[in-house]
Amino acid sequence: MKNSKFILFGPPGSGKGTFSSQIKKVLPNIIHISTGDIFRENLKNETPLGNKAKSYMDKGKLVPDEVVIEMVQDRLNKADVKENGYILDGFPRTLPQAKALSEISDPDLLLLLEVDRDIIKKRILGRYSCKECGALYNKYTLPPKQEGICDKCGAEIKFEQRSDDNEETLKNRLDTYEKNAKPLIKYYKKKKLLKRVNAENTLAFSEEDIKDILEI
Ligand code: AMP
């Protein structure tokens, strides 16, 4: 059977969201699960889960394992995921999360997105989205074609930045990533599931490149 269960792993700003969209071009039915997006949605709707996660997210800290694991387990057990496979974006972030995942649904491959730290800073501190439709932009690397107008929906762009995309929180997020990444990388290397991807310009990948990377 072909690979259909992927983990995207990499520091904040390594382009996990962008790369997920590219994977969806070759595997349109695969389910993209971003734990950060799920938390942000819950935060916005002020759900109990959102309230639990808020104080951690505001500081750039990880939400406790048991909270994240339960949330991911619920999602992975749904029929659409079982049928079409998944891209996990932002999970697992710690060794206990990785071990819990292997109990729930063993992944086929972990793609480690590698990007230079200076590029990451630019990507994160420059990123913003259109308040109307959510299209993503970057003031350094991906401005809209016409200044101030959204390419996707044509609205005048009201600048919206993620509340955790600031210099202080970013330092915490990068430090947290580095601390947790080593044991996770070791764990997946041992399982022979680790694959390194140079992610400085994933937008240049062709569909063939992506199929090669996914080994499908
Ligand atoms: P992200 O969008 O992936 O950068 O996630 C934003 C924030 O959500 C993180 O800084 C954490 O506070 C929280 N978060 C997302 N995924 C996880 C996870 N797997 N484990 C713990 N916290 C997470």
C-alpha cells in the first residue's frame, strides 16, 4: 500500500502549512491536521479547550501533552482520516506525543523541514493574513501583487498578524523546538521513518518532486 500518513516536522516558520497545501495537490483527499490551527480556532470561539491552551500559547510554550494527545486522538479516529490518511502538522512535538501517536496510528514517514534560522525569522515576523478570507502574505517574501489588496478575495487587506508571531514569543518557540526536536528526530531515525527535506523554497517543487519526497 502507498504511503498516506505523514508527519511534517520542523521549526515554526519552516513552511509546514505551505508544504501541506503542496502535498494536497498530489493527494487531494488527504486530511491536513494542524494542532496549532485547531487550538487557534478553539481560542477564537472561547471553548474550554481554547481556554485551557491560551496561557501556554500566549507565552510560546507547549500545551501539556495530555491535552494535545486527546485532541489528536479524537481527530485521527474519525472515518475521513482512516479512509484518506493524514498530514500531521505541528504534532508530535514531544517524545510522549510521538509514543502516543504510534499507539493510535503509526505514521509512514516523518518529513523534517530544514530551514536556516535567519530565514525563519523573516518568514515569521513578516507574515500576516487577510482578515476577510485568511489568505497568507509576507511583507518580505510574499507581498500581494497589488499593495494593500488581497490577491485571493480582492478586499482591501486589513493587516492581521498571529498574536504569537512576535520577536519575544518567537525566541521561546524556537528554543522550545530545538530542545524537543533532538529526541524526536532520534526516535524517528531509529524507526527508519525520518526524511530530511530542504525547505528553503518548497514553492519551487514540482508534483514529481513532491511524489519523490513522499515516496508515492
Ligand atoms: P503552531 O501553529 O504549530 O506554531 O502552534 C501554535 C501554538 O499551539 C504552539 O506554540 C503551542 O502553544 C500550541 N501547540 C500546537 N501544537 C502543539 C503540540 N503538538 N504540543 C503542544 N503544544 C502545541
